[in-house]
Amino acid sequence: MAARSVRRLMVAVATGAAVAAAAWLGGPAAVAAPGDGPVATAPGVHPGVQTRTDGAQCTANFVFTDGADTYLGQAAHCSGTGTSTDVDGCRAGSLPLGTPVEIAGASRPGTLAYNSWLAMQAADETDPDACAFNDFALVRIDPADVAAVSAAVPVFGGPTGVDSDGARPGEVVRSYGNSELRGGVTLLSPKVGTVVASRGGGWSHDVLTATPGVPGDSGSAFLSPDGSALGVLSTLQFAPLPASNGVSDLAKMLDYARDHGIEDVRLVTDGSVSD
């Protein structure tokens, strides 16, 4: 694993009954029955493909558009420049907008067009929940590759829209991670988990799955029971539930992106656009 990929493992310490520690990492893996999505090896650009930002490998989440350009989502921390203890997005360093991002399945690199960390710093954001959990970036896909883009999540299908009401304890969620550490073996990439709790005013949802993930799953998509886009894989937590994941809420992060970055950005669903 490249040194820059290792630095994507960020450790945070919290107090009280919430999380005692967290690492910016990919999600736990669990074999799931195939759904309505394409096979994992489908050609082109789609959720679940690998992205590389200055050597750091992550997993793309969803496809977005603003009516003019097409974007692929990834986690903001995938372009982070700090150490493993830099977990506050309102303070942590990031590569600048315009940074090229390699996208598996694309003929040309994409371009970092929005990063929530940079946006919060430019806005002098002071909301501690946003600073802790707003972990979202958009990579502009080169026009030459737009025709090769599909919005469907491998294995599971969807998204059917944006989950605007968060998650309740007990809900079953699905995800697809694509870490390079699996050596191209996709059997462990589909993941199924259960929502344990939400925190940070709904900015983050704690999800428990069978086994912990590996570096490179960062940023991958999480789907609600109805197939709507719930969030983006952000953290692996060690307490109070070992190997649970923090999933940053997509609806909140999209709202922030519209207010502080790309005004008309929307989720693409099965070739259509969702608010």
C-alpha cells in the first residue's frame, strides 16, 4: 500500500458515550446476495470504481450533475494532506481544487471540483458537527468519458434518490467498497450492515457490519433499505462498538455543497436527476 494511502487512516478521539476513537478508512465487508445492480467488473465509470488522488486510492460513491458537468463523488479526506490525527475538516489540509484525480474506467483523469473541507475553511465554518462529519468531494469527469458513465451501484443497483430523512436504528444498509488491497478479488466488496445510531445532529450514522474494511474503501456509497443514497463511508470506529462505521449523511453534505460550492449539483439516478 502506498505511503499516501496509509495517511488516509486518520485517528480521532472523542469523549463520553459516543466514539472513543475513529480512523478514516473503508467499510467492513460482508458477502451479500446480488441485487439489481451491474456486475462489479462492468466497464466504464460508475459508483464503486477506484479513484486515485496524488497516489491515494479511494472508492467512488455516486454520480452527480449540475446540468452542465458530470461528477463522481468521493470522500473529502481522499485528497487530505495532513497526518493521521487531522480529522477536523475545518482545519485539516487538502490538495487544491483543480487537482487531477485518476478514475478507473475513464480514459482521462478527472478534476477535483469541490471539497467540503476546503469549502468549510473558506466559509469559516464553526459548526462542530459539520467540521467533524462533512466528508464529501466531487470530481469533475472529463467530457470525453461522460458517455461511459453509469449511475448504478454494483451488485445492489440504485440509487433511487437521496435519503432525506436519515437512518433509524435497525435499518439494513448496503455498500460496495473497492480497496486495492483485495487484489482485484470482488467477493468481499459487497457489504451489508445495520444502522446502530445517528449522531452529530444527523450528520453521521453508525453502521455495524460483519468484518472491518481495509484502506481504499473510503468514500464508498451506502444505500438505505429502499435503495436511496444514504451516505458516504468516512470512519471506522473502535468504541463503543468495535469495527462499526461512521457514514456521513449525503443529504446534509449535498445541501452544504449547494450552498458553498456547486449550486445546482444533484444526484443522478438511473439516468435521471434527483433533487
